[in-house]
Amino acid sequence: MNPEKDFSPLAPSVVRALNDKLYEKRKVAALEIEKLVREFVAQNNAAQIKHVIQILSQEFALSQHPHSRKGGLIGLAACSIALGKKSNGLKMCGLKPSAEQLQEDLAGDLAVTVGFNRTIVPGSWLKQEDSGLYLKELIEPVLTCFNDADSRLRYYACEALYNIVKVARGSVLPHFNVLFDGLSKLAADPDPNVKSGSELLDRLLKDIVTESNKFDLVGFIPLLRERIYSNNQYARQFIISWILVLESVPDINLLDYLPEILDGLFQILGDNSKEIRKMCEVALGEFLKEIKKNPSSVKFAEMANILVIHCQASDDLIQLTAMCWMREFIQLAGRVMLPYSSGILTAVLPCLSYDDRKKSIKEVANVCNQSLMKLVIPEDDEKDEGKQSLSLQMEHKEESLSQQEVTSSGYLEASSNSNLSSASVFNASSTDRVPVTLNLDGIVQVLDCHLHDTATGMMTRIAVLKWLYHLYIKTPRKMFRHTDGLFPILLRTLSDESDEVILKDLEVLAEIASSPAGQTEDQGPCDGSDKRFSQSELHIPVKASQLSSSGMKGMECSPSTPTMNSYFYKFMINLLKRFSSERKLLETRGAFIIRQLCLLLNAENIFHSMADILLREEDLKFASTMVHTLNTILLTSSELFQLRNQLKDLKTPESRNLFCCLYRSWCHNPVTTVSLCFLTQNYKHAYDLIQKFGDLEVTVDFLTEVDKLVQLIECPIFTYLRLQLLDVKNNPYLIKALYGLLMLLPQSSAFQLLSHRLQCVPNPELLQTTDSTKTTLGFKKATTANIDYLELLQHFERVQNKHLEVRHQRVGRGEPPDRRVVL
């Protein structure tokens, strides 16, 4: 520093003392500066006060010499004290040069003075309204020293700023942002003494903000939003402490700006420090309490995407907290959350398959999922979008009045873009105001992706299928635009390992097949549907020669089959195609699937349509296997009790029509054809069929099926048949048919079983009654006369000849033949 330079009004001795390395001399100089400034205050000489501050700032505090900077800092603190209310003199803390004195507690030494915002004696001290003229000049050089490489200088700067703030009190609030910025850096200072000093200054500033009603929250939020993303633990702790303070001040409504800092809070929640995580939990908890108290003022839509992101966090605490917030948002905001449903489902659905280690997250996620599902209502399926919007607004207004939930306008800021981003979120728009409507395209896309993902857990798949079922119930018209895209994956889901998943899948498929909304012409894929799905899967494979001038439309729906809607017959075609391509599915789950469908849909329609489709099946071996499966279900399943009763008597034209339809397909399997005749009490025709068995190629599989039929005759299903053996004269063909089966069987347990049963048939002479002359052969009612049994028998012969031809072709190609009986 140039010793010849003029530093007036500072005396040369004061200048020399400020540059001295000894603290005591610098303190004496500070006392002189305080006295000098007090005189200028008494004279209202603002120019000289500014000049003194400028000299201390430019020539000392910002000097290249470390001792000069220390002198400038203590001098600036002296100026601030002099500008305050009259005191007994300078009583500030000073850092002495020794290392031991660096450990002294700052709190015991810092000056305690009265601030600018207190009452000032007129004519003696600087007027209150003029105080702001000097704060900027006092604060800026001190803050510059916060970045000094010397930890002692940073400590001195902290000490000086404490004195300045202590004097100024509320007058420092216009400079709050620069003070906060400086303190946030000191909070992460590596030196513990500097950090300790900054904590005292921080508490002082918090007290000032708490007691003031002039805090500029709007101006502070951008800085808070920036600093909240710091990765330093101490800086994070500093940020959270300030958020807790601001939250506690009644006059400061931090909730309005929560969308600006919520993401940063969740980032801090993942800190490694348990203390910081706990502080952040408390802060988030306080915000959530405030949201529950004042939901009408909460910007739910602006925070929805933030929660979606953190609901997918790998950290359990972040995920659980975000999920709890999401639960409250859905319950409080209601339909305002609908435009973000796809993102919410992307986050929530995977959590439903968590194990007990994440039981809490799973339970909250389940509540979120159920609550979100309830928001979908039939009005979302309205054709008139304007009408829908109006009705939803009216409903929303009523909810707001009764529950005081969200805004009564029924509008929010949301983007109409339904494409999922990498974060699985839909961005809100600040310019476009759109009605709160269901983002069905996005929801279906998410559900479809989860079904395609082989890693998806069982409970998640069940939830996805529940969602699809719910959407088909509530919004069938819109959902059928997506049916062609969903249909293949729903069929593939039938191969799932879980029975519960298959049950839910069948419920969805049954709803598709029976919903009136599906009864439309030329249903095409909706815009934006997944192009990977092949539309050819919705048609039965046929030879070119079989296509008539009516085209494929005639193949999609048989005129002889009672269908439920346009998709019912397509479903039956593709289900059988699935069984054909995946024989293991047919063997392990085929009966289970068909039985459940008979409960969900009309059993007669199912058997009628499947029989009609199998009649044109080109794979005769599969047709025989499938007929055998259907027949077993028909004869043994409790779900088909009514259908069996309907077929047993053939009283109605519908039942006779069904019998003829089943019979034509049942001809693919000779033994099942006989069992169908037994079920329908067509005993003469059964006998005629058995007579034809002599012309068939008898294989081990054939005899095995005869064996099973004998076992079945002994079951409760055929109780009526066994009782009819008592009426020998009226049922001669029943007895002949059973003897025919007996003659087909080799000496086996089934042979013995049927032989013993026939030995129990009574002598007709012993049972002769007075009405014997009125008996008629066949024991079939006159109503069955409408059935052309000769034509049915001829059809049976044609089908069996085709089977024989195919078997011979397989042998000619070197394929393994069916197992034969060695005679």
C-alpha cells in the first residue's frame, strides 16, 4: 500500500494500525473509525461516511495484502456499529493471530448492538430511511472475502458480516440473496471454525427473516431452486434448515413455490447422511400436512411429473415418500391427475410385485392404483368431447364445493402428447389450457408394454389386466379402438404360469367378446396403435379354393353360429389357433380356460362356435384332440350342468341345432361321437356308429378312449343312462350299443367293468307290465324325428375317411404313425 497516498478523513496512525499484523492495534484503529463515523452521523454528513466506507473497502478489504484485508474487515464492522444506535463503544469480536485463539467461541465475542430498524434519536444518529444507502458498500467487500484462500480471513469476514447484519437487522433483507449465497458457500467450508462462525451468522439471519414481514420470497425462490441441487452434505443441510424456517413463518407461503423445489427436496432425501435425510423427511412431512389443510391452493398438476420420476427411484426412502405423496395427490386432486395417468401407472404398477422387503411401498402403490382406477368414469367415453368436458367440469365443481379439493375450473396445464419419454412422464404446458380428460392412448400403451415385458411380476400383470377390464367397462367405445392391438398379447397371456393371471386375462377377453360396443363393422386399428401386431391373426386359415365371392368377411363370422359381437368369433378362432400352435397349453390349461369361459360367456355359444370352427380345421389330428378335450369338459364339468340338461332331452329346436353342430365336429373322434349320442339319448344312432367301428383303423389310442368312455359311464353324469337299463324293451339299442363297446375292448379292467354292468340288466320277461304293448323302440321322443340321422352317419363316414387318408399320408412322408394294435 502506498504510504504517501491520502486516506483522509482517516488519520495516518489509523491507516498504519489497520495494516498492522497485530490484532490489538487493528482493534484500536477500529475504535477510532467508530468514533469518526459517529461524528459524521451526528453531522448528517453522508458523503464523508460513504468516503470512509469506500476507503476501507477498496484500499483495505480488497487489498492484496492479508493484514490490510483484516484491517478493512474490522473497519467496516466498526462503521456498521457506528451507524447504529448509540452504544458504549466498539465491542466486536476479533480474531487474534494465534492458532489457539482461532478456536474461541464466536458467539461470546460478537458485538451485540441494536439495528437500524429500531427507533433512532433525531439529530443524533443517521435517519432510518437513509440506512440502506450504506449496506451495499458494507456488505459487498465482506462477501468477497468469503472466497479468500486464507481460512482466518474467511473467519474475519464472517465476523464482520455478523456485526453488520446485527446492526442493520431488517434492513439487510433487500440484500438477502447475496447473503444467502455467501452463507451457502461457508456452510460447506472445510475449516470447522469458519463453518462454526457461519452457523452463528446463519441463525442471526434466520431470526431476522422470522420476525420480518418484508421478506421477498419471489426473488429468493430462483436462488433456492439453484442451490437445492448441491451435492455437498453441509450445503444440503443449510438449504433444508432454511426451508424449515421459511415453512414455519405464517406470513411466508412457501407452498405456492413448492413445484420449484420439490424435485430438489427428493434429491436431498437420498443423501448418505441420516441426519440430513431426517431433516428432509420432516420438511416434506410439513409440506404434506399443509397440502392436506389447503388442497385448493396446491398446484397438483405442476408436481405430478416430479412425483412420477421419484416413485421410480432406486432408493427405498425416496420411493416410499414419493408414493405416499402420490397417494395423497390422487385422493385430494382427483381427476386433475388423469392426464398424468400413464406416467403414474408406469411408476406404480411395478411396485405391486415387490416382495415383503418392500411391503410398505407395495401397499401404498396398491392404494394409488386403486384410487387412480376409480377416477375413470363412464363420462370419459362420451362421443361429444365438448359435452364430456362440460359434464366433467360440473362434476368437478360439485366435488370442490363438497370436499374442498382442487380448483373449480376443471382445467389444468397439460400436454396432449401421449408418447412416453425416457422418464415415463408427460410434460405440463404453461400455455395450453385443456380440459381434464382421460389420456387413454397413453394408459393403453403403458399397460401393453407391461404385458409384453417378460420380467413383469405376477401381481403387476394382474393389475394390468384389471385396468384393461375396468377400461372396457367404463370406456368401451374408446377402448375398442385399441382392441386389434391388444388382442394378440391378451391371447399370449393365456400361456402365463399363474392361474390368477389367466383368470383375469379371460375376464378381459370375455368382456371384449360380449360388449355391445364391439358390435361394429370393419373395426380397424386406432391411430398410433402398435404396428407389430399382425392383423392376419384375426382370421381363420383357409385354402384359396375355399374363399367365396363374399371374401374373408364370411369366414370371420359363421352364419350358423350365434355370436355375441364382432369379436366373439374372432376370439374363438384365435383361441383354437393358440391351442393348435401350443399343444402344451391345450394339455395343461385347455380345460381350465374353456371352463372359465363357459362361466364368463354363454356356454352354448362357445361350444357352438368352436364346433363350427373345428369343422373346417385342416389339421385333423388337432381337431380330434380338441374335440376330445371339449367332450370331456362337456361331460364332466359342473359349469356345464345346464348345457348337458339341454342336450339330454333335445326338446327345443335350439338344442337339436346345437346337437347337430357338435355332432359334425365330434365326428373327428369316433368315441366322443358315441359319448355325445349317449348324452343326448340317441342310442340307436350310437349303435349304428359302433357298427361302423369295424371299418375303422383301430389303434391303441382309440381303445384307450373306449376304455375312458366305459369308466365315464360309471360316473354320476350317466346315472340316467344306467337307470334306463332297467327298461330293456324301451332301450334295446342302448344295450346293443354297450355290448358293442364290450366287443371292441380287449380283456381288460374296463372290459370286466362293463361286463359286470351288463350282467345286471334284468330279464325283460320279469319286468313285463300292462303297458308293454305301447312301448316304442329307441326311447326317443317324437321331437327328434326332425334330425336326419342318416345324413349324420354319412358325414361321420366322410370325416373318418379323411382321417384315414391323412394318416396314410403321414406314413408315406416317414412321420411316426399312430400307435396300432398288434393283432
